[in-house]
Amino acid sequence: MLKRGPYLQMQGPNQIEVCWRTDAFVLSGSVHFGNVAGHLSHTVDARQIQTPFGGTKDWRATITGVLPNHKYYYSICVDRQILHDGDQEQFFFTAPEIGKSHRVRFWCLGDSGTNRVGTANPGKARRARNGFRRYNKQPINAMLMIGDHAYSHGKDEQYQSAFFDLYADELCKTAIFPYAGNHDLLSDDFFYIFHVPNRGEFGGVPSQQMTYYSFDYANIHFVMLDLYKQPWRTLDTPQMQWLEQDLAATSQDWIIVVNHIPAFCHGRYNSDEIDYYRPIQQTVLPLLDKHGVDLHLSGHDHTYQRSYLIDGHYGASNSFSPEKHIKFDGDGINKPIFKRHGAYSGIVHVISGTAGSFASADESGHRSGTLGYPAMIKFENGDENGRGFRRLGTFLLTIDGLELRGTQMDDEGQILDDFRICKVR
Ligand SMILES: [Fe+2]
């Protein structure tokens, strides 16, 4: 009867949406929820979502009036039959109050979509997922999608195999903030499956778009950018005008931009050799610098690379000058990077595109890099030229007040990078 889910989205301080899919013959659905497992005193009816997917029905129940940063147990009910009984394992968290400091943790997945339909080999994504499960023993507040979650064309059945099946244990208790990469946008299925806060529901300037939007979470402002489908290459495009307006309007302690395609990279791709990267460097990056963005989180390149705290680097790698562009002398691993608030205070760029595969050096060829981009940290045990890793892994983002911590762990749960940024207001 249950074909997908439950999964959670539209997570705010006072609301959340519980979603699932059933066979087509189901007539109704609802969610029971409450503070205590086994005692679910509230009920919300679900509505059916129109989709082009035959033989199934998608359901969403919007729960409102709940408390911020609170744990609720829930069950879903289909045609008066309870499918999950709201036990100790079936719960959701609401987001903390906007503008307030809380310790919050986000599991970030870049390019995870390799668990392909009907594959005999369950895929490397499962190994990366298991590495995180081995490492992580605490609740996570939400999952951030960095794009490319359903290879090769973002089709509904590809999302089922590579996303909903693979992360089912997390998705039933951890809200997602959906986001599409270039592969996801090769079909329109993303637009029917997901729901994003693009109308300023949780702060931010409304974009009214599915592929780019912003929201606030505790003391963080998140911005999701679409540098693939919607026009973006010049400042007069609606997306760049919205971005400028949105960044100028926020007064949150942290500004984090998620953007599937990085500004520069030297792994599967060499950004010096590919024209696509020029307008990211010359149009988008100056805006991010100007408005004091702290972290720029990308995937697309199936490697892990992380920059120093840098500002004002908009050209090719040979124009990078450590003296001119590095804003803090340190890699943030043993001692935190200290960063002031506001314009031109430096950005740390993270590329974590290894949740589903990694680009091995053997595959390198024309327009590939060798992990040698000079703005990137040189790791003691890094691969090739040391400025990154060609290993499966996922990224954990932790923010606690004015401290940010970024941790990349591999498929064994071993830490590859673990850096901190301390904000000085
Ligand atoms: Fe991609």
C-alpha cells in the first residue's frame, strides 16, 4: 500500500510537512502526532498532490501550530489503517526559532544519485551513506541536498531507487531541503516530487521558484542557487537580482550558499579549462563576497576540495595570490579560522561531490584537474597534489552560535577534513 516515504519537508519552527506515496486505489490519508510516543493526540488530514506518475497517489499533510525545536512522534494513516504506530523510532523535529542560536547539524549530500534503478551492484552511494551512519550517533536537524540525487535524468523511478529507498531510515525522521543539480533537471519530475520554501515561509526574499530559494534556520540564512536551468549569467537576470536583494536583506549570523556547480575546482573538472565557470567567478562570486557570505557549498566535481578563507579571486588559478586573496592565515583544522562579519570578509568554498562516487585519477583526461588548485587547502594525506580527496564521503555541517564546523567523512566513517570558523561580530 505504501510506495514511498514517509518523508519530511517544509520544516520550519512552527510547521512541517509529512509526505508519502500510496497505490492509486487509496482514498484518504492523515497524520497522527503528539509529544509522547504511543499517545498521538492530534490529527491532520493529508491532501492528494497531482502528479504525472501513473498507478500511484502522492500525499502531503501540513502540520502547523507546533513548537520550535521540538520532537514530535507521528504515525500515518491510510484509509483508516495506521501504517506506522508512532513508536520511539517514528518522530520529527521542528526547526529552532529563527534568529536564535542553537547547535544545529545538517547532513549534506553531493552527487549521491548512483544507486541506479535495477542495478546489480547496490552502488557506491550506499557505502558513503554507511560511512556517515558509522560516524554519526546523534540526531541531525535536516538533510541538505547539494544536487544530482537521481542519475541519470532525475526521473521519478530514479529518485525512488537512488534517494527514497537508499535514505529511507533517515528520511522518515529528518527533514530535507530539496535542491536540484544538472542531472535532476533533465526531467521535470523534481517539480512534482518536492516542495520548497520559496515564498518566504521561513524568512528570505520570496523567489517563487522551485530551483532557487532561500530560508532562515536558527541563526543561519541559507540560499540555494540554480546555475543551470534558470538564467543567471548576468546581473540583470531575475535570479541574480533576487540574489542581490535577498543577501542584502538578511541580518543572520551566518550566510551559507548552496550551489551545485562550484566556482573553481581541480578534480574531475579543471575550472580553468571550462568556460562554464567564468560567469560563476565573475558575476556570482563578487555578489557573494560583497554580501559577506561565509560558506559556499558545492558538489558536481566528484571529489572533496576546500578552500582557505578567501576574497576577491575571480580569475584563473594562475591569478590566485595567497598574499592578496587569503583573509586568514590558517587551514582551520587545529585552530579555527577567525572571520569577521560583513562585506568582503572572505568565503570558505567547499566541494563535496562524493556521496555517490569519486572521480579517480585514472579517469582524468582532457579538462580534468589533479587536486592542485592553489586556493584549496593542502591536506597531509590528500590525494595527488594534496589539495583534496578522491574518496567517497559526505559532509556534516554543524553550527553552534558563532562557531561553524565542517566535517567530511569517508565511507569508513573516518574523518578526511574537520575545520572550524569562528565568527567575530
Ligand atoms: Fe552535476
